[in-house]
Amino acid sequence: MIRGLISIGISLLLFTIFHGCSLFSSSPKETKIEGPIVPQKVELKFDYLRPASMVKDPKIFVYKSKRRMYVFDGDTIVRDYPIGLGKNPQGDKEREGDGKTPEGMFYVCKKNERSKFYKSIGLSYPSIVHAERALMNGLISVSDYRRIENAHRGYDTPPWDTPLGGYIFIHGGGAHSDWTEGCIALYNSDIDELFEMVRVGTPVYIYP
């Protein structure tokens, strides 16, 4: 049953990890795969019993359409969590207040063990990709763009006071529905585990 939950997308992501393939999707119709050809078969490893304290090389992969989060430790899948998304879950986040959960490549930029929603893990939205798109569309200024770019270069928290919005977290409160303002919600028992596994700088990949 577990293997049935893992789609061909996981194979693509594994190849991304080990071969430097760049995979980013701004929408289901605009998926771009650059780099070496993705192999037809990638053997997946699973260890769902690995203690959270023993996870040494965490990476987070989120599939919005599946409402699932997969946590890797190196090349091994160690957790599979159900998730809730923003109130307007379709498509990539474009601006503050649109209720969308962003898509793309991020990193953990902060952790809060006493969050409004139990515990929270901050994500580095807006990414440089979001900032470039917003600059081209006249949504943000050159100054805003440079602030976002500089934050990412230093793996810091990007500014959350631009028209792009911010404060995108993985947090507790339940994965029963799409109820957040754009964050990714887990059940409290799951965020307990994830909070222990990840650290500032942990990569997070969010796909449609």
C-alpha cells in the first residue's frame, strides 16, 4: 500500500537529489525538467521506523495535489504525512492574501516551538523565482527584489513585508482540510516529529 502512494514524481525527485537535475513547476502545465535524462527506474528505500532523532540529512517534498508530504533522510523515505493547504490551493502563490500555498524550492528559515498553531517551521517564501516574476509584473520594486535576493544568498529569512506576502509555515492544527492562509498544516503528532528532524537550512520542495 505504501508503494502505491509513491508516484513517478518521487522517482523524478530522487534523481533531482543525486544528479543535480533542476525541477521546478509553476503550474501543472508548465513543468520544466532540465539536466540529464531522468532514468526509467529508481529503486526507492523506505524506513518509516527510523527515530526522528536519527534523521541526519532531511529533505522535505510536498505534493499539493496528493495532499502528502514525504520526508527523506538522504536517499531513504522515512516519513509520509497527510497535509492541509491554503484555502485556495490551486496554483502557485502570487501575492499576499491570495490563500495559495506557494510552489517551488525553499529552505527552512526558522523554527518556533510555541507557535499559534502548536509548532511551526518557517519557509523561505518568497523565493527568488517569485521575486523575479513579481518584479517583471510590476508588483514589487527593485529594492524589494534585492532584499529578497540578498536574504536567499545568505540563507536568511526573506522579507515578509512586500506585496508578495510571507509568513508561510509548516505548522500544526490538523491536516483534515485546506484551511490555512497559505501554510502547510500537519497533525500535531506529525509536526512534533518533523520539528525534531529538520533544522534551519533544510531544503523543502513544493510541487503542484
